[in-house]
Amino acid sequence: MKINPWGSELIKDYEPLFNEFGLQHVTDEMRERFEKNREFRRGIVFAHRGFDDYVKAADEGKRVAVMSGIKPSSEFHLGSKLTAEEIIFMQKEFGATAFYAVADNEALADNGMGYEETAPLAVSNVADLLALGLDPDNAFVYKQSTCLPVLNFAQLAARRTTMATLEALYGHQNLSLYLAVLTQAGDILQPLFKENGFERVVVPVGVDQDPHIRFSRDLAAKLGYPLPAAAFHRFFRALNGETKMSKRDPDSMLSLSDSADDVKRKVSKALTGGRSTVEEQKKLGAEWRKCVVYELMFYHFEDDDKELEKIRTQCETGKIMCGECKLKRIKKIQDYLKKHQEKKKKLMPKAEELLEERACGMEAD
Amino acid sequence: MKINPWGSELIKDYEPLFNEFGLQHVTDEMRERFEKNREFRRGIVFAHRGFDDYVKAADEGKRVAVMSGIKPSSEFHLGSKLTAEEIIFMQKEFGATAFYAVADNEALADNGMGYEETAPLAVSNVADLLALGLDPDNAFVYKQSTCLPVLNFAQLAARRTTMATLEALYGHQNLSLYLAVLTQAGDILQPLFKENGFERVVVPVGVDQDPHIRFSRDLAAKLGYPLPAAAFHRFFRALNGETKMSKRDPDSMLSLSDSADDVKRKVSKALTGGRSTVEEQKKLGAEWRKCVVYELMFYHFEDDDKELEKIRTQCETGKIMCGECKLKRIKKIQDYLKKHQEKKKKLMPKAEELLEERACGMEAD
């Protein structure tokens, strides 16, 4: 089994990850403890590395951080939203200081997008993060390209890394992606740098990013840092149900900047679990497990478990047809995005300010 | 034929470099025009790439820069001194702005020396450079680890570089040295970055560094910059005459921080061209071509051609024996270093100031 952090393959079966790569299951105990968090409660965050140790450290009152980031190659989409919500959750739950890397160097490496092109997207992305609820007073938000400690860490990481390791983790990639990997290890480990002084860090991230986690844990061990923990969420499908939702195909995904019309157009075409005929569906009900629209509600837009159950029941008992159902969900999503976009608009200046500060840790300018 | 910028092999025959790697000869015309410069006059600078174009551009009044650097892994030695003198020459001759990179990231990559270890050496190295005559008002002196544009350039360079290219130029090296190479290309090309706006740059450097020059010229071509020019000096032998003078073996070299006692101890043991017996030497004269002590005068400590000729004549006619000759040269070197060290001492605060400024170009902080 292979995991490619830059690909768009869909993982159909998550179980092999636990055996092959040593992921740990999110336990019932964790799920219960963090049940107010939709991702934990619903098993969207389904696996981790060392999150138990992290929680223990936080409970003991140690200084903890949460770290993740975004590649500013497009507007904030639903995947970035999941990560953001988990960061915000860790901030609230543990008082964790957030490190949020705007990976403009990775956008250059992976997408060939220069800083001029990514700069406005970076501001927009950070404004989304703020609108979702990040506390900017307990956060370092920075661009990779302005963060000396992270850029320099790549050199240190290179000394402790062989080409063979990189090829084993990532397959044969170009030099630029390898360099992006070394830099990203710096992003992940930065909270643990002496000058920053955090004792633990957790990285909430899509499970496709696990190679980065393994790589940075290896490095941490070599450098005598505590191993960074990770909390992994499932990634969900593109609207057509065929690949993972990805920035590479804008029509396959929803972004937080989508207009009401975009939402209508995209969701109307989304894969459902509908039957071939209305008669059949009325008789058998539809297959909600196949339905991407249901998944949108489950992951993102229906926080109330009872409401979600109602949707499911109506679906599987044939009480509602897909067309009607879609119209309702489109409305729900449109309302959510409208509210979000209003909030975000007000936060654009703050986002700009945060990025101008270059606040990538204690040694930042 | 192979050239290894990190090795200590001695090049016995320079001619193949011209055919195999396309170096250009320093012409008689150049030598005459720049005859006030010891390195040009004596053929120590013996080869170049595109220096003719550079001179032409400077003559046409274009904004030109000169770029070189030092790995702060030890005190300034005679090799660093040659480079420094050439930088200072270009400053004076063409009004070239100097970019001087203190390659602390390369010291980390190549020597495993951390920033804390290299920081005081960096200050000392820069003070040497100032004592040799660098005009700090027309210079950017910076550490690699504090220069965002250079560190970020590594990412851009990685996108335009294959592993195959690096292996062809440098052989199989570790990832850390490859990253140092990408970073160094940024050092070399930095004057040509849009924000700095120089139209040409020349790199004075030992000929063993030619792979870096070729690499950065390739990159320049891909990025649409004018190709950086280079002026190459021969490197001279270790005091024992067996390898190239190298920081890796402190007793094989003279550093500008050596005490009078160091000079005496080291030069007394240096290889000469003496014969087996005094009688034989009185009859045949000694072989000055073999003598490292003569080479020290030729390259560094006897600027007056007539005096140098006198030394040679006394040697080859058997008028002076090696012991006596060494004593005289030791005195000359001791005097030079004493004066230099006094000058340098006064310039230490200025060196510290320059490095604190992080002045690595127009976009620097």
C-alpha cells in the first residue's frame, strides 16, 4: 500500500494503514472525552500517532502547541476547513499555541506558483482560518518563505537524511519536492525548537500526509526532540465520488469562497445514492453510504447528530428523493458559506497583519 | 578529470581544464590592463569564464557586482585572502558592489558546525576582509542563514535541477551538500535578482570551485539572467607541498590569525627546493620551482616583482641556503601578519555590525 501526499487517489480501505504503517486507532475513550468535537465524535478523526502522549502532557500542564498549514495554491476548501477546525479545537481544549504555516515554498515546488501569485491567496486563506475561529493571540501564522528558522532547519534535516529514506517514504520525486519535505519537517518541529520551548506538538492533518509525520518523527528522534503527535482525519471524496476532494480539480470540491451559484451548480451534479427509478427508490430507499451529499452534511454542514439521523432515515426509507434532498442541503450549505464569508470579509485586514508580522516563532523578526 | 570543491587534491596540470571544461585563458591583454593587481600580473588568476563580457559591461557603465564568500569553519587562511584581495580589486577597479556570503549553512552541511560555533569565526573572517581593504559602504556582507532571498532561491533552483545534473557535477554526495549547492547558487545569482538590479556579477574563486560556477551559469541561463562571470586563481600547495592548502589540516596552512611563533614553526618545516648537501646546493643552486616558501612570496608576501626576482636569483645561483632564506621570509610574513592583525583588531566591531545588519540585498531587513 502506498500513500502519496501529493496525489488524488482515494483510500478505499483504511484498515491496512494501521498494520502497515503503525497508525494508532482513536479509542472510544478519546471519542467520548472529545465528543463535543464533531470530528472526534463522528470518527472523522479516526487515527493518530502519539496523541495519547500529547493529551497526557497537556493534562500535566506542559506547554503544548498545535501545528498545521496550508499550501496557498487555491482558496480554502473543505479539507483545509477540517484541519483548521481541529487546530481551533486544540487551541480551545488544551490552550495549545497554534503554529500555522502558509507553505508558499511548497506551492512553488509542487505547483510552480510564485510568491506574487500565492500572496493574495495566503491572505484569503488566513482570513478563512480566523473566520472559523482561530484565536490570533495564541498563534504564530507565517509564510515559509519568511521564516528563517524553518528554512535553515532544512539544512540540518538534510544532514540527517538519506536519499534512500526519502525515496522509501515518497517514491521517486523531484528534488524540489524533497526540499519541500525537509522544509515541512521544520514547520512541524519548530514549536519544539529550543527558542520556542514547547514540550509537545500535535499535527492535525489528512491521513494522506502521514509520510510527512513519519519523516518528522524520525528526525525528532535523531535530534532528541519529543516525537510530534498527529491526529488524522479521513479525507472525503470529490463531489463526483471518484477521487479524493482536491484543489487540483476545482469542480470536484467546494471552497469556502464559493458563491451560492457555485454551490448550486456543483452540488446539483454531485454523486448520490439514488436508485434508477423513483418507484424503486420509494420502495427500497436510497443508498446514503454512497451519497456525497450526505457526506458533506456528515463532515461539515450538519453539526446536530439528530438532524443528521433524520436525513439518513428519510433517505433510506424512501421518504425523500435525491432532487428534493439536494435542494435542502444546497440551501444549508449556501447559508453556512454566506455567514462565513461575511465574517471572513471583516477579518481580511487582520489576516494581512498577521502575515506581515512574519511571526514564525520566538526568533522571528 | 574531476574537480571536487570539497576535496584537497592538488591540480598538477591546469591545461586539461581548458579543454575539458571550457575555461577561458586570461589573455595577455587582460594581464596588462590589470597589471597593478598582483594576481593578474603574475598569472595567479589564470583562467576565467565570461570575464571579458563582464569587463565590457563595466566599461559601458553598467551596474556591476562582485560576489564571493567564505565558509566560517576556521580563521581566514591564505586561500580566503586571495579571494578577498580579488573582491577588493574589483570594487576599486570597476566600482563593483561586493556581495560577501558567510556560508554558515555550508559549514553546517560540510563540517557539521552549528551556528553557535561558526558565529564568532564569521565575525573574525569579516574583520579580516575589512582589514584587507574591503569598502563596507559598497558591500553587502551577510550570513546565509539570515538571508531569506538566498534561502528561498534554493527552492526555485531545486525546481530547475535534476539529481542527474548534481551527480554529474559533484559526484555522489549527501543531500546536505546538494542543498548547500542550491543555496550557493542563490548567493552567486543574488546580485542579479530583480530587486537588486545588478546587470553583471563576477565571482573570484579558486579553480576547484568551478563546478559551482558551471551550475549557477546553467541556472542563470534557465532563469533568463546574464551568466555570472568567474575569475579563477590557482590554488597553492600545503606547506608540505603535498596537497592543496586546506583548512582541514591547520598545520598545512597559514592563517591570518597565526602568531609569530606559529609562522616560525610552520614555515620552518615547509617544503623547499633544497639539494641534499650544502656543497651541491652551492654548486647547482636550489630548485625554486619546488619551493613552497618561494610560492608564499610569489602569491602573497612579496608584492615587488624586482625583490621577488632577487630571491629567485639568489636561490638558483646558490647564493643563499634554504635555512637563511627561510629566516628572512619568516620575518617578512611575521611583519605582514602583525600589521594585519593590528588593523583587524580595530575592525572587529565594524565586522560585528555588518553581520548584525543582515544586509543581504535590497530585500533584506
